[in-house]
Amino acid sequence: MVPSIPLHAEPARQNGDASVGALVKEVTTHVSTLVRAEVELAKQEITGEVKKGVLGSVFFVVAAVVALFSFWFFFFAVAEAFNLIWPSQRWAGFAVTFVLMLVIAGIAGFLGYLKVRKIKAPERTIETAKESVEALRRGRSDASPSTSAVAERR
């Protein structure tokens, strides 16, 4: 678990003489925490979408396997159709089996499509990343005057 990130400005320091090293350490800590929090959010958000993708993929695999096995029945039905010379009607049963297997493959493929279609981009992660970049930009523009003040003290 990532430590919480303060989403508000930190209170001003009592001692305005913090060393540059301490400030750099503090900034490094905050940036590190921010990056870890962004990665954790991305993991949580993407995990759900990956599960949907895996389930959709399972349906696609079922559709492919059923369609593959359906070809055996199709070819067997074609072979039996050649027996029309004789009054036997055996081929019709095999043809019906072939059609039923194709219907099953179609249903599985459609269910897989429905599951995969619901996969979304990690919107919260993208939004917080944009907010973080904007906060860093604001922080950089806010830091310019205080940097010159530190330089004047030396």
C-alpha cells in the first residue's frame, strides 16, 4: 500500500532556513510517493479490465475450438452426401449436427465480443496523471521566486 498523498498545500515551515539538501530530500520523497501512488492506481484500475479481456478471450477460444471441430462434422456430412446414390438419408443428421455446432460457435463468439467490447481505458489513472503533471508545472512556476530568494541569502 502506498502512503497517502496530501492533496493540499503543506503548512509553511516554522524555520525558513531549511537546507537545500533537506528540500531536495523532501521533494524526492513526495515525487516518489506520487509515482508509487499513480502506479498503484493504474494496477487497480487495469486489473478489472484485464479480467474482462481474459473472459472475452476465453469465449473467443471456445468459438474457435467449436468451429474447428465443426469442420470434421461438415466433411463427414459431405462424405455421407455422396451416398445419395443410395436411398439412405444418413447425411442429414450429420449436417444438422454441423449447423448446431456453428450456432454454438456463433453464440460463444458473440459473448466474447460483448465482453471485450466493454474494456475501457484506465480513466482515473489518466486523469490523476494529468493532474500530477499540472501540479508539477504549477509548482515549478511557484518555485522560481523562492529559488531567487535562496540565492540572495548566500
